Amino acid sequence: MKNSIDTKCVQGGYRPGNGEPRQIPIVQSTTFKYDTSEDMGKLFDLEASGYFYTRLQNPTNDYVAAKIAELEGGAMGMLTSSGQAANFFAIFNIATNHDHVVASSSIYGGTFNLLSVTMAKMGVEVTFVEPDCTEEELNAAFRDNTKCVFGETIANPALTVLDIEKFARAAHQHGVPLIVDNTFATPINCRPIEWGADIVTHSTTKYMDGHGATVGGAIVDAGKFDWMAHADKFPGLCTPDDSYHGITYAEKFGKEGAFITKCTAQLMRDFGSIQSPQHAFYINLGLESLHVRMARHCENGQKVAEFLNSHDKVVHVNYCGLPSDPFHKLAMKYLPNGSCGVVSFELKGGREAASVFMKNLKLIAIETHVADARSCCLNPATSTHRQMTEEQLMEAGIPAGLIRVSCGLENADDLIADISQALDKI
Ligand SMILES: *Cc1c(COP(=O)(O)O)cnc(C)c1O
């Protein structure tokens, strides 16, 4: 019997046996006990599966990771302490010193910085391409040492929609996997693996938690990429790992298990960005209602976008649910049931108008956050991007009067009334 995604949200990942807890147990333990050192030794050699230290793996995390993997239609998943750690691990697991990554330029600022500054210092080069580039432009970005392609289903904050099939085709033609950050769409609205993506990442901090309570991340591997067929490109997966007695991940764990096992065994071991079991439990509470909440976030986003789109103090609105949006056609294909609750719009009157508008909002709070049950908003020019000049802002496609609103779960009429009265004050 194949369960629908709604049922997977509620019951996926953890299936209690007779007399076991109905809710997932929080295994609040750093360590695990064994009868013999031979038993424990097998775990250290990756000869047996089991738990020995929570810096690498914990049962609570694994229940939640298994649920997210089920939701995405992947083979295996893992949790990380943040979305930043998820994206770093997903990329660094296959692209290291002297390697190269092709990435959409329309991605989260933190990931842009991770690739263009921090990973550059580690010797990983990146070429950014426009999300709506032609297939020729995309293919031209690849080099002999390219190890993966990266993009976001719906980009934060630009709200562009990735043509996943186009990016997957180019990646596969060059013998590398496509990694898609699916944070904004969530698997409720898009499952990138169904469109050819190989690895999916999440900031679970956003809709998956959905209550502004817990920072976290997740990585899901589709288990479809044939590492051994491109063994020269992926020595980390296809040649023996001396730090685990010479096992070869792609041989020992196959297509389904190699990527996540290596990521856990090497990167979690050495960088230690594990999610805490307590926080994994909170994320699971969010997941139990994800399918119910996403519908309301999208309904509110659509209504607010339509209201703003017809207001004379607004220059333009970015929301792929609007037929006038340049990404509407892609949204119809990849996001037929809705996109997300995040809407951005430019106010006439720039920075000053934005400041007056935001000051007068009563329900919608000024926050550096999105995808919360409570609506919030941000003016990049006076917050996240305040070091930029007016000209730099225009170049980056972030006009001074741009405001990003994350529509929460409140009543849409109340949100529109709040926005309306604040617009009147300008
Ligand atoms: C927030 C976000 C991240 C970073 O996640 P954290 O949990 O804040 O570390 C990565 N990608 C996207 C698309 C995001 O929105």
C-alpha cells in the first residue's frame, strides 16, 4: 500500500512495535553501551550498523531523517544542525580542493556566501549561472573538474523558480549530480527527485519546523546517481577510505547508501554539525502538520500577492502564483498546487516608503525570518543588505523599496487589512 504524502507527514519514518511509544522517543543520550569491544569495533569499521556516539548519529534524528527522505521520495536522509550545514555537507561531500561547482546565482545569501567566499578559501571554485539561462549557457559553465550542480526550487529571497529538469539534464550530461535546496517549496509542493534531482537539501528551520522554534537542516539522497560509472570524478566515494580500514563507500553501500553514509562517517565525525535529538523531536512535530499548513501559507501568499499587485503604491510584486510573474509558467509545471507563503514587492518611494510602511504594521512583525506560523517581513536595503549602496542594490536586483513578506497562518483578510492600513500611512 502506497501512502499519500499527507499520511507520510503524520506517520512516516517511525513505526513503533508492540508496546513501544506512539510518539518518537527522544534518545537524550550522547553514547550507547556495548557488551564487548568487538561489538563496538564493528561499528567503528562500518561493518555493522548501530549507534555509538551522538556526534555521528542518534535514533531520534534518524526517525525524522527517514520521514523527510520518505516525503522527498529519496533512499536515505540525515539531519544537520542547520540548513547551512546541510548545504555545506551536501556539496563538500563530493566537491573539495581543486574541484568546481556550477550554481544558480539565484540562491539564499548564506549559500551564495558559503560558495563564493568560504568554500573558495577551501579551494572549491564556483561558477554562477542565471536560473533562466539557456541550455548552452548552462553547459558552457561546466569544467573537467566540475563535481555538482546546485540550485533552489524557489529561491530565497528572489522567488525565482528553478527549471529542475533543465539543470538535471545538464548535470547528468556532464556526469555529475544535481543538488536542489527545496526549503521554500517543501516536498508538499515539489519533489525535485521526481524531476531528476539527485540530492535534496533543506533548512528545516523554515516550513518544516514552521513555528520559529528550531534551527535545523536535512540532506536526502535519491539513491539514483551511479557514482561508480563516474568513478574518476568521485574518488571520495569510489576509492578506499583509509580512515575506515579501506572501505569503498560506493561498493559497500551501493547507490542507495554511499552518499549519506560517507557524509555521516566523515563529515559528521570531523565537523560535528549534528542536530540535537530534542530539536529533531520539535521538527517532527512541525512535519506532522506540514501538509495542512502549506496549503494555508500558499492561500495567504496568493491573496496577499493579488492585493499588492492591484495597489497603486506598489511598483511590482514577485510571486510565481501571479499569472504576470515571469516564473509563472515554470510554477505551473513544478508547483501546480502552490509555491509558498513568501511574497516580495517593491514600494514606490524606495527606502523611506519602506521604512514608513514597516513601522506601521501591527500584525506583521519585522524579523530576519521566513516560513513561520506568524507573518513577518523584512526590507533588505535597511537590514540584511544595508552595507550596499543604492547602485549596488539595483545591480543585485534588490531595489531599496523591496519588502519581503512571509505570510503566516493567520486569516488572510486580517493580513491584507494590516498591509492596507500601513500602505495608507505612506
Ligand atoms: C534559511 C535558508 C538556508 C539556511 O538555513 P539555516 O537553517 O538558517 O542555516 C538555506 N537555504 C535556504 C533556501 C534558506 O531559506
